[in-house]
Amino acid sequence: MTCSEARALLAAGIRPGSGSTTQARLDDHLAQCADCRALAFSSDQALLEALLAMPLPARPPARRPALRYALFLLLALLAGWLGFQTGRVVWAAITISQNVAAMQLPTLAPPATPTSSGVATALPASTPAPIPTAAYAPIQPAATGETITVAPSPTSAALEVAIVASVTPIRLPAIDGRAPVPTLMPTVGVRLPEGDAIHILLLGSDRRPGESWATRSDAIMLVRIEPSARRVALLSLPRDLIVEIPGYGYGRINSATVYGEMNPAIGGAEMARRTVANLLGLRIDHIVWVDFTGFTAAVDAIGGIEVELAQAIYDPAYPTMDYGITTVYFPAGKQWLDGAQALILSRTRHADSAYAREARQQMIALAIARRIREHDPVRQVELAAHVTTALRPHIRTDLSADELLGLAWSLREVDLGSIERFALGPDGVYEGLIEGDPYALTPRPGAIAALVQEFVRGK
């Protein structure tokens, strides 16, 4: 390659290298010709200086559309989720409000003038006696020198008692004066500060499908709630306990609802309230009265419950819904129960005793609360709506929806394991005191007063 050819290539912007034959020949020439090599160097320097002197174009601001779109999408999803959760709560609250409104007990007429003398008399169903207001005022404790020890309610473990083959007689107690009248039950007056505690009477009716509400109470439980102290206590009363039914003399406590339904001006729930309040000397703020079908539906509405039995339960004479008998069996240990099974477990007694049955009723009540607590707050409100829907035809109460939700909210942080359980045990009653009625239970002097004091003060 000649110097003229090399300079022409350099002027055209071609530089030496190995990319092509021409660049390789130019590289060989520059290696041998100092003048052409100096020309190439000066050309490169001029080009570099020109490039450095050229101003850079203005850079447009950086944009991040993907990040912005992702942020908008996240905010939209959050707003949608909050709207969905709010909708769930609003729907559940409306459902609960409508259901509870349909469950309300009828408004009672003012009590009539007192006419009862306190002596049991025969009263025809068509002309029930009026129930005076003063008849169910708390009675002061009777003087007694006997020392009474009232044991707390048994735990969930069933008591070891021989199996009784016969079923419990289902009949109203005698109120015609022919049966011996037990000694007047001593009670204790407990004056609670307003708002310090709330008492709710839970009644489990043995009402079968197609029957009216003029039925006995298969389960009687008083719940004491102290919102400020976050304390909850349960007190179970035996259904065969002989007590004074205001205006009707003495009879089984579970029959108070029957006599109350005989008088439309009172009603079964109010009669039960007055009977229990008179017995315990406690103000009862609210009543929840549910039948067998409602209890079953409520447990099914929350998906069942889990319980644990210390020993197996075998009952060869369990009373069925059609007033027959059947055999039931529950193995020991943990097990999952649907509504029908939970009802059977809460009612059976022939494998052990009525006292063990009351302990199981408390255990089942706590299992229901525990099952609802397993879910997040929104789901808990939804479950409450499902439960009230299932209970709607099978429950009577004087709790409003606002009161129900308020109680649930105030107890949201209560430790279910700390709930205290009380019951009138075998040491607090006489069994078979009434001739011809071996199942009747008469409170021992001072036993009710001692039990109420424990219930109110706490363990």
C-alpha cells in the first residue's frame, strides 16, 4: 500500500485493524511509515477533541411506570378488601339484628295484686294465679347452726357411679298440698353495684318439634359477666331441685317455665327468672331460652365442637325426641361432635349422675365459645349471624342485638380457660326427701347461700 492510498483511507475514517483486509494492509503500512502514522495520530486527536467539545443532549426525566401502576393496583386491592370486609360485617350485623328482633320475649303486663298465701294449692290451667311482684323478692338466709361445705362443680370428667337402668320420671311436681313441703330454702341477698356485673339465665327447654313452649327446662345455667374485671362464671342448678315457684307453691325448678306459660301475663321465661332470682337472691338481667332443635342447629351452624371425655359414657336408656329410649355411647378421649351428638352428651345422665351431666353442659358451653374464638373477628361476627339464623325459630330472649354484640365485644379478650364453674353438688342437697319421689332434690340449709357467695366472690 502506498502513502497516497493510506492517507486516502485515513481521510475516509478507516482505521487500522484486523476487521478486514484493507484495515490489515493499512496497519502494516502505518507500522512501516512514520509520516502516515503521525497523520493517523493527529486525525484521531482532532476527532477526540471535537467529540469532547460537542455538548451533551438533555436527558429526559426517568420514568417508572411499572412501579406507579403496581402502587395503584395495591391501593385498589386494599380498598376492595376493606370494602369486602366491611360488607361482611354490615351484612352479618343486619342479619343478627333482624334475627334477635324476631326472638324477643313478649312485653309483660304489670304484675297483679298479691293473692298468694304461700301455701301450695291446686290451680287449674285455665285460671292461673296472678304472680305478685313481692312474691319473688330475695328471701333472707334462715338461721342455722349446720356447717355446709359446697363443692365446686365437677370437671369435665364423668363421675364413677353405677349405671342406673331406669329413666328419670318426667312429670310435674305435686303442688296440691298432698306431698310434704320442704323447708323454706335459705337464700342470700347480694346487692351488686349497677353495671358491676350482668347475670344471664340460660334455659335449655325439652321442647320437641311440634310442641309449645309450655315445657320443662332440661338445663338451667346462670352466667355472671363482669366486663371491667373480664371475669365470667357459670352456675348450674339441678333440674330436679325443689324450690318455691312464686304464686304456685313448691315444685321442681324445671317446671317454672310450664307454670309461667299457663299465665299469658307472665310467661315461662319470666317465671323462670323470678324463681331463680328468688332462690339465689341475685338480679337476673337477661334470659336466653332455647329448645332442643335450636341447640342442635346452633352447634351445626359453627361446624361442630370438640370435647374431651375422661372416660367413656354408656347410656342404655337415653330419652329420644319421640319420648322413647335408645342406647348411646361416647368413647373416652377427644372427639368431634355435631349438633345432635352434642345435645345427647349434654342430656345423658344414666352413665354417671345429674351432677356430671351439669358439668358436661358447662363443658359444651365452653366448647361452643372456643369454637367461635378460633376464627378472626370478622368471621366471628358472621358465625354469630349464622347461629342467630339457625336459632331464630327456636329461641326466646330479652337481649337486643346491640346488647348481644356489646357483650361479645366486651368479652373478646377473656381467657376461656379462666372461666369459673360452679354447681350445687350432692353435698348441698337432700335426695329423696319427698316420699314417693326419690329423684327430688331439696337444698340443705345454708347450701344455696354458700354457693351464691362463692359464685359472686370468685374462686
